[in-house]
Amino acid sequence: MKTILTFYGRRLFLFFLSSCLSISVLQAQNLSDKPVVAVLNIDSQDFALEPGQLGNIVRTELTKLDLFQVMDRYDVEYIINKNDFDIERCFGKICLMEAGKLLKTDKMLTGSVEVFGETIVITTRLIDVRTASIEKSQVIEFLNLRAKIQTMMGLCLKKMLDMEVDENMIKKLTQKDDFESTVNFPDARSLNLSGPRMGFTAFTGELAQVYRAGKSQGGFDAYPLMFQFGYQFEVKYLNQGDFQALFEFIPIITGLDQGKFIPSISVLNGMRSNRTGLEFAFGPIIYLVKETEGFYDDENRWNILTEWQKNNEGTPGFETRNRLDSRGDLRLVSGFVFGAGKTIKSGNLNIPINLFFIPGKSGHRFGISMGFNALKYKN
């Protein structure tokens, strides 16, 4: 029995060893199928990093793509120094062809990084040493976000080699007026997007009936669709990844179009996507209205409780409650707001458009609001 186990154990070990060797051979073959590319210095114009440092960045990003055998920088330095080849200003095709033949590579990759005011222009070129031709090239104008140079270089290389890129990242790094994030506003602690708001609100249920009713019945003799005007104080206090966390303080006056004055204040928290501009928010609302304490009789008529009814046993046996009433006293009433919408950008101008809903026992309110604002931020 022991002999049989030993026999099969050896066979299993030999099978495992041959499998590992086969995988290693396949990996070596796949590696040898990839063309060899060398990167020297990358030209730097008015940029903080030296050509050699930019060359190291390109070499790193090119290795990540796993399309080439990228020559190690120490091997490149050794061969260049051994042959006294000057690469200090070796950025043109003729010089790179000579270096490629000396290094015995299939391709050479070069490029430049130039700063023009608020723009960083990155150029990359892939040169085929055998045919002495520029195989591929790419030029992209980025925003002057110097801390993102490695990301920019990686995107430029992917574009040049026809690989899939993160289009949202391209937009953040190239379009000045794209939605704000830590990519295009890396030093901003908070973003202020305050501005005026206006829109309409509609009332349903009992609320709508009260607003329609005449003043003799405790109504407001108004149409239950009213204009709103106010101001939104908005701060983005978190601005990470694909989302922004929002705090909104919104004082609003409703009904001015119908001679009414209904003030309210909303305090909202929410989230906004910095890819699409879609957002949602929710929070409490406090508004000032006239209310009375009363009851509905058998004929569904609203009756206000008299002082005598309030203080004596003669109070009707109906359920009493507070109701909106033009004859009542001013009171602070609370509710809860749910909102959703989208912000449209036009240059540095933001145009938020939102739908909102305020549920209530006596009726719901819903509506639409819009506004405009311009970005301000703190470092």
C-alpha cells in the first residue's frame, strides 16, 4: 500500500511541476511577442518637472498598459552611457532613431509637456524604429492642474493607443466648466452655489379647498397654484468621487402673485452627481400660516370653536383639530420636503431645476423651482 501511495505521489508531483513549467513557458512566449519600446526624456516647457522625471512617469504609465516590453530605465542609462550617447536634447525623430538602433528596440516613445497660461498641452509620439516612421501620435489640451500630470499622461497614452478611457475623467481634466469635483478643484474645501430661486407650488386635498373658499368661510379666495420667489444658500461641504454632499438653506415667499404673503424656510441635506448633475435632497420646512381650532359638522361645514366651547363642557362631541383658516391666528407649522432635480451648466453659470413634494394630513403640496448661480469656492 505504501509503495502504491509513493508511486501516485510522484506522478502527482511530476504533473504539477510540468504544469508550472508550461505556464512559465507560455508567459515567456507572450512576453516575447510584445514589441520592445524604450522611453528617454520627455521635453518639458515651463513645467515644474524635469524631462527625466517626466520620462519616468511615461515609462510607468506605459508599463501599466501591458502592451509592450518597456525597457528598464537603468538598462537604458547603462547602454546610453556606455556608448557616450547624448540624450539631453534627444526629442526629434532622427535622434530617437539613432537611440533606438543603439538600444535595439522595436519602438521609441517620446513627447512633450508645455504650459500655456491655464492650459497644459501634452504630446506623445510612438516611433517605429524599423520603418523610421511615426506610428501613432496624440495631442491633448488639459486644464492647468499640475498635480494630475500622471493621470493626464496615462489618458494621453491610452488615447494614442486606441484604448478605452474614462470619458468623465477626460471631461474633468479638459473642460473648465464641467461639474466640480476633487479632480478639477483639488484645493477647494467647500463650494458655494448660492443664488435666487423661483417657481410654482400647487395644493391638493383640503388645502386646495380652503384656498379656493371665500373669506367668509375661512378661505383665502385664491387659486391653489401660487408663484414662489426666494433665495437658496447652498454649500457643497463634501466633494469626493462622483458625488457632492449639499447643505441648502432656502427662505421662500409664496403667493405674491395673488396678493398673499406666505413665508417659509427649508433646511435640506442632499447629494448631487458630478457626472450628470442629477440630485436629490430632503429636510424640514417651517412656514407661517393662519390657523384656527374647530370641527366639521354633520353637513361637512367647518366651524370655529368659540371661547365658551373651548372652556366649557358644551364643546361639541366632534373631533376638534387645527385647520388653515384666514380668520385664524398666525402660527408656525412644520413639514418635510423631498426634492429631486438636475443642474444644467452653461459656462460658469449653473441652472438648477428641481421638483419638490411636501406631504401633509390635510393635503399635499408639490411644485417646480429653478434658479441660477455662479461658483465660488474656499481653499
